[in-house]
Amino acid sequence: MEDIKLGVIGGGAIAQIIHLPLLKKITGVKVIALAEQDRPKLQALGKQHGISRLYSSPEELIADPEVEAVDICTSTESHFEIASAALNAGKNVLIEKPPTMDHSQCEALSKLASEKGKIVLAAMNNRFRTDFMMLKSYMSDKQLGDVFYINAAWHKQEPSTKMRMDSGRNSRRGVMLDLGIVLIDLSLWLLDFPEVSAVNAAFFSRRFKKVEDTALVTLRTKKGAMIRLDASWGLQQPEESFRFEVYGTNGTATLSPLILHHNVKDKLVSLTPVENSKFENVFKRSYETELTNFVRFLHGVKADMPTISQMCKVMQVVDASYTSAKRENALRL
């Protein structure tokens, strides 16, 4: 199996801490090129990771005929333009989350990928946490029965990455596009992407005045299931918290950590794994599984990856949440 020749675009924290170190450990891929506008950083990263093809712009890397696929680790507002250029150049694409700023950009990328016969995948690493993969397996086996309610929350004191609060399109998108999109993606993925019939959202801007720092969202699917989520950078809490609860007709699951209960003759029996990894461990390990699956996917091996078509369904809900919050009422899809 020949290595996929990969180019990484962006030399920020996510590339330095996650993508570049992990890709060196994964068989079937070789990072041959790196693009970064900060020249000293570019040279340092190239030397550190043994990358000789160093470019000061995404356009230069994309024009390199040796590069077969690109891994986009730049700021969100640049994703669409870079991914479109890569597709037009005949490259497969992986995009760090969130993949695009809005649903229209996501649809445009999906259409272009189809036209070019190329792959666009989104780096939604939380799908690859061991606890969520185990939960997905239990739900696929109907261990919880028919799931009718998901309740999820993610609270942090700061954005996941440094966001440009003053840029044009970014000025209207905050925690919903940072943390909320993850909760939506996990919920829809666990439920095998049901059609969403209604969205009701309320946003608050108490800490970051130009964008929402707290998002409260309720979704209803066409089959009647409910999804409730809240994401925040600004709640008065001493530390980060993450909660995910799944309720079915025959059982319940909560995490983190993962705790499972199954109804047997009207008695709840624990299905909780004997060993339950800490949140920090499953979170770090998820990135390695994600990038490994990305490489396998490019080699034509069946692997569960967030495709751009799936992400269009997620981005439709994200957009609907912003519209609902602005109108201050529920929105039917």
C-alpha cells in the first residue's frame, strides 16, 4: 500500500499539537508539504517534522502536483475557499471542525466534491471517542430500545480556539459554531441522522458582545424524538463540564463517564463497562482514531467518517438555530 501524499494547511495549535505529530505515527500516509503564512513558524515546523516542501500560502501548496490530499487546519472563515480550491485541483480534503461557516457553503462543497469525484471529510473527533463509539454500538443493537430523548451540554470558560470576533461573517457566530455543532453532530449521528422537523433556540451574549456565548437549543425529529442541548463559554462555573444523556424505551445511557442501564423484566441492569477511561484520555485518543480512519477512507477501506453530506445536515440545524434565536420563535424545517 503506497502512502497517501498529504499536505497540511495551517500551522496553528491544532496542527502543532494534534495533526502533525499523530500523522507521523499513522501508516499509509506521509505529510510531504506544509503551508503557513508565518515564515519562522513554517520553517520551525518543517524542520521538526521533516517536511521539505514548505509554502507561504494555501494556493502554493494546492498547486503542488505531488500532493494528493489536503488537511485544512486554518481558521473557520477560510475553510470554504481553501477546500474549494483543493477540490478544483483534484485533491481529496479533510477539514478541521467546523467545516464551513454556514449551510450554503457546506452544500456548495458537497456539490463540488460530487462533480470532481473527490472526498471531503470533516474532522469531528468526538465521534471517535471510545465511550461514544461504544454508545453507538449499544444503540445500533437496540440495547436502549427506541431513543426518544437526548439531553446534552458542554460548558467551557473560553472558546476552543482563538476566534476572530471582529471579522465579517464570524461576527454573528460564536459558541454555537464552536461547541453546539459538536453536540448536534453527536446527537444526529447516534440517531442515524433522522430528519429534523423543528428547531427552537435562544442565544445570550453576556460575555462576548459580538457573538453568542450561550446557546440553548431544542430539536424535534419527524419521528417524534427530542434533542435538547446547551453550549456556553460564559456560565459562572469553576471548570469545564460535559454531559450527554440518552433515554430510550428500554434503557438509559449517560456520559462522561459512560454509564449504561438496560431494562430486564422491569429491573434496570447495569451494562457499564468495567473499565471507564477518564474524559481527558478518551478525548486525546479520539484524534488518533479519527486521523487513522481518514487515511483508511482515502485508501478505499470502509471507515466511519463524517462526510460532507452528513455535515450539511448538521449545518442546516446550526443555521436554523441562528434563525430561530434571531426571530425568538420556533422554526419548522
